[in-house]
Amino acid sequence: MAYVATRGGEHAIEQAERLYRDDLGTIGKDRVDAIRISLPYLVDRLMGEASLYEPDLAALALAQTGGDLYEAVLLLRAYRTTQPRIAVAEPVKQPDLFTLRRISAAFKDIPGGQILGPTLDYSHRLLQVGVLMGEDYVPAPVTAAAEPAPATQPSLAAWQKTQGLIADHKSEAVAPDDIPDLTREPLLFPAPRAHKLQSLARADTGGTLALGYSTMRGYGSVHPTVNELRLAEAPVRIHHPRGTLFSAGSVRVSQAEIISKAAVLELGFSATFGWNEVKVIAAASLDLASSQPDAHAASTEEFVLYHTEPVESSGFCIHFKLPHYVTFQSTLDAFRGVKADRAAAAAAKAAKPQTRQEEAAL
Amino acid sequence: MTLKDLTKPWAAFNYGFLDESAKRELRRKMLKAVAVPGYQVPYASREVPMARGWGTGGLQATLTLLKPTSVVKVIDQGADDSVNAVSIRKFFARVGGAVETEDTQKATIIQSRHRIPEEKLREDQILVLQVPDPEPLRAVQPDMSIAREMHGDADYGQLWLVLYEQLVKSGRIIQGSSYPSMVNGRYVISPSPIPRWDVKKLHQADHLTILSAGREKRIYAVPPYTNVEPLVFDDVPYRVEDHQDKTCYRSNVTGFFMNELPQDDGSSRHELSDSHFGVKQIRRNEGEAVEIAKTWYNNGRMD
Amino acid sequence: MSLSILPTADDSRTNAIFEELIWALSRPGLLRTMPAGGFTAIAESLLDRECTFHVLGDRVLDGESAGDLERDLAATGARRADLAQADYVFAALRSAQAVDDLSRLRIGTLAYPDEAATVFTPANFGTGQQLRLSGPGIRDSVTITVGGIDASFWQMRAKAIRYPLGFDLYLVDGDDVVGIPRSTKVEVL
């Protein structure tokens, strides 16, 4: 039994996990609540990448992984796949969104108005170090506007379509049940529009930014302008088996339209769970860039969608920690073979002139 | 009807973790894989509670086959007690109530990363190989859509060219593991990163092999009694690793695939890569009555 | 967290049927016996709303037995489709006309040969036509005797299969099943 004793894999992996969990300590409901309340944007980012809208579960995943975002996404995705699908919600149109923030860079003012809503865009990024000395950082109270913004806003793209500025693509009438679903079908290319948008919706924020940024900088022919950016609460309406349409609540969503200033005006689109502006702007730019003929290698559909998948890319990256000594041995054997061949050839070559010299000496 | 009628009573997870719809999809795709040996069937590849790249493809195939009477062996680099193999095997017991084994002969399902056991598999056993990269054409064509067309046209000229270039440059083919191999005379597969030593075990085997790539979402199969031929030139024979004369320092057995262990003095020692095969040999040496099945290789050669 | 380590009766049944199906397809010509029989049981283990089916003939494929195959197949959530689009075809092939009708089935494309039909057909084992099968899954060759299928079928099959394009076939006799994938060469003796 000496063979196994030197490895002891089972004990080792159990203790390794314990060490990790020991650092995090006991996880209780309080910690989960605190994460959900204090880190809503992180929870949002996670829910988007996990494609599972459940702030409590997302906060739990963050607690359980100590904030390792890729691990947290994997936890939620693995949970998500086991859940039954009992209904498909009704599609939501832009005017249905309870909009808290909605801006356009393409026009000074737009029908419905520019609504800044909650943002740090114009804040001075100063760390409030006083908090560490015991001074609470109390947010200044918000002064309500004289006239509250309407809860819903029209679609800017709809206005552009009536003006003939952008093409009015006929919307396909697809029954909700028949919408291609990336979580139940493999991604194949050319990807159906639904798969592409779903893939971008659950793409890694960092990866999407990296590729999106590369097209924005010029690796691609798209010169993006934010046509419309929205942070909203989307109503979730589903059909009861008896046929009644009812509200099952709402989810926070972000969506972005990017318009290009190329020969024709074209829109790129992205939407995701949670409020995550960087991701939807980058993703909508990639949507647009990857739809161009002869897209740059880094903004083709296949390249973008494969390489922004957070669970696949992070998993593959860390898998290189697994032992690879069999494959290495196999390669080693081939290289040694080549070396041995060369040595043998050199020896044979060296042997020949020597014979001639001997002959000469005779 | 109520919403409740549409669902089942709540359970944290299904038997075998995967839900029925995931299993049905895998069943459909596995059958297609068997029907067209070597062809990579795309599948949805659900997330499982393990990171991508860590055997999630093999895991899904095994979970679909799993039943409480299954006896499962899991190996990584030939070893049953390699940390990730242990983790995967525990998972099968945890979500499937499967019996765990390290003995190749006792297993009904063998999930493996990078090795095929030295003992010959029987026709009632299924081998599930974990595949990191299912595409043998990746090196010559990273675009999967184009690679798919090439498979459709059986356009493997570029692969031959790569092997030929290796021959010209290095004097021999230096492809280590994942040696491209022709299945049933039609599709070239990557046999997963098993060493060249193991590729021959797939040819006209008694058992069914399922190869599953979770991250890349492709599944393919080598049915029993199917030709699996490494791509070689008529005048340059296929060479397995030069391990036929190596002796395992623990079990004193010669003629199987070995792990090389560098020593402080600059030399190397060797041990059997198939760890449980090694354990059995040691037990036999110590006088125990241990049953060891026929092996694919005898005296370092395969017929 | 409690994990379910015992399969439900449904889990066990569908798992066992699949095991026989993959076994049968991996070893063409080998007779396998399913724990619960018939087309409905097969459908339950394979079909759902992500695939389509088509039925040619019926009264549970002319066994004139009780039940309603169309309804059972639809109950899986799978959608009815035209023969030329259907993933799973349940067809009685007792007449030359039925065989002729079947010839429109999908055989996949070179890029996606898996997008081809799987055919389940009633048959009788042990009487009728002698067939010699060879190909992957078969050591040398195997001979089976199959009745209940019109003689023209085997010619139609040979014509339809342009490997790797083609269709995969299951012969079903009660609880017994034989698989004949497109990779199998069938010689009528």
C-alpha cells in the first residue's frame, strides 16, 4: 500500500478547503444581508454574469467565496442550472421600463428628457478617510425635483426610426417558448441574435470591457456614441397556467444602445441583469463591431463571445494548476527521441571521416 | 391548473445533480455521438459545481449514465488519489450514491483525465475521457466554424502537413499527447491528451469510449470494435513513448507507461503511471492473491 | 444541504431505458431488453420541448393496441413537425408505401450530421428477413432476423445514407430493441 501513502489526496483537499473557509469564518444571515445592502453594484454585476436574478443568493455566493467573483459566478450558475423552468416572462419593451436613469449622448435633449438619476459620473473621487477615524460619512439629503420625472420613458430609437435615421428591422414574432436559449443549447456560429445578446448579457464584465475598449480605441471600424443608456426596473409579467397575465415582481436591468457614425447609422444593443453601465456600453459596442463586415479579429462574433464567457475562461485559466505530468512525459519522450536521433546521426558522421583518416594513415 | 402543478416537490438537487432536461439532452447527444463515431456533437453543457476545465464534460457524461448501482473509478494522470480525481469521485458518491472504486476491473464507469488504464477494459465497461480541447484542427484553424467545415469535407491535409513538417524539421513526429487519429476512416479526433501509448487502446476495443469537453461543449464517441488509426505516413511507423524497457521502482514491473521522477543526483526513477495497477502489483509481490486482468501491453508491446 | 442520492422511479426508468438505447446503438444488431417497454417509454427518456417528432401511421404504430402515441409524445413537450424537419420519427414500415413516405426524412448536413432523424419502428425479431450487419460496434459481422418491415426499406436506407449523412434506426419489438446507426452496413441475405 506504500503506493498511495505518499499522496494522501483525500485528506489534503479536505484540509485545503477547511483552511479557506476558516479564513472566512462563520457565515450567517447577517453577513449575507450586509453584503446585499452595502454592495448592490457588486451584487448586480454578479447576477448579470451568473444570469440569475436573486440578490439574496448572489450575496450568499459572495459571502461563501469571500468575494472571489469568478467563484461566486460559478456557484450561482451551478445552482441556476438545477432549477426548473416553469414559465417564460412576457417581453419587455423600452416604454415599459420603470426608468431611474436614462441619458443620451447623441442629442442635447430627447423626448422624455435626459434623466441623470443615481450616478457617480460627476462626483469627485475622493476617499472619505475620515470614516476610518470614526467620522460617519452621511450622504447629503436629496432635494426632490419640483416636478418628478415620469416613471417610464419613450424609446429614442423609435423616434429615430420614424425619422428614417436608422433602419426599422422587422421584429420577428417568436413565441416566448421558442426563443433560442443559450443555457439549453450550445452556442454555434453564426449565432442567432438571441444567443448573441444572451451571451453578452452574461459575459464577464472585465473581459467585455477589455475587448470593447479595443474596438473603441480603433481595433474595429465602429466609432461609438451612446444613443441611449438606461438603468431601470423591468416588470416581470408571466402567464398563469389559467391564462391570466400577472406581475411576478421586477428586476433591475441596464441597457445600452450604441450608435455608430459610420456611413449609415446603425445600433448596437446590450442589456443585462443589474445595474452595470460599463458592461452594457462595452457589450453594445461589441455587438455593433461584430456585426460589421470584415470585423477585426478581436471583434468577430466567435472571438468575442467565446472569450468573454466568465465561467469558461476563468475555469480554463485555473485548470492549468492541475497536474499535466502525463502529457509532459509524452512530449519529453518525443524531444528525447529527437535528441537521440541527432546524437546518433552526429556519431555516425564523426565515425566516417575518422575511417578515412585511418585509411590515409595507412 | 396552478403554478405548482408545473413543478416538482422541492429538492435541493436532483439525483445525479443534473435535472431531467439536461440529462435528456445529453442522452440525445450521446446517442448521436455513438451513431457517427468521432464526430463532435455540440451540446449545451450546463454548469456543474466544478470549474470549467476541471472535468465538467466528463462529469456531465458520467452523471447522465450514473445509477445507484454504478461502480465508478476516477483517475487523473493515471492516479486515483490525485486531488481532483478524489474530488470528482466524491461528487459521484455525494449526488449519485455511486459506489467508489480504485480497481479498474470492478468499475462500471471509468472517468479519466489523460490516461487509459493498463488493464484491458471489458465490453460491459464505459470509459469517459475528459477533454480540454476536442478540436484536432485547432492548431491549424482556431476558427471553430471553419474547422467544422473542414471536418465536413474530411479536409485534413493541413494536419498531415503539420506532421510532415515535424518529420522534416526534427527527424521524427514530435506530437506528444492528443495524437490526431482517424476514427472509422472518416473523422479525425483528438483522443484527449492521453499519451501515444494509450491511443492504440481505443482501436477495436471491447468497450465504449465517450469523450466529453464541457468547456468547449462538444461530445464524441468511439464505439467498441471501431478503427482508431493515428495519422502516420506509410514509411514512418507510429511510435509510442519509449517506456517498454522502464521498470517501476515500487512494483518492479516493466513495460508499462511510467511517471518519471527526477532525482537529486541528476538521474531519474520511474513508477507506474496507472496507480492502482501499481498497487495491485505490489500486493501481489507481497504474496496477496490479487486478480489482475489482461493488459493491453505485454512485455512493453501491444501485439 | 441535503442532496438527493436516491433516484425517483422516473429517474431510474428513464436512466435504464437510455442505458439500453446506448448499449444497443454501440453494438448494432445486439438485442437489448428495456425494463419498461414501448415507444412511450423511449420517448420519455429522450424527448422534451427542445426537440421535434413525427408519427407515420399509428394506432400505436399499427399494433392496433390501446393508447395514443401522438398524445404520449406530445405530453413530453416535444413539438410535432413535418417529417422533413422531425428529430424523432416513429414509423410503422410494413408497406412499401410507408417506406416511400419515410424517404423524406432529414439526414443532417455535412457541418451538422447530428441534425438527422432517429427512426423508431416496430419490428419482429426472429422471423423474416435475414440481415448481415457490419461496421463500428460490431466485431466482424453479425446476422439478425427481422420481420414486420417491408423489404424495400433496406434499399431505401442504403440510398438515404451518404455517410456521415443519414439516419439512425431503432427496431422495437415490445420491450426488445436493436439499434442500427447510420454507420452500420446492412446486407440483405
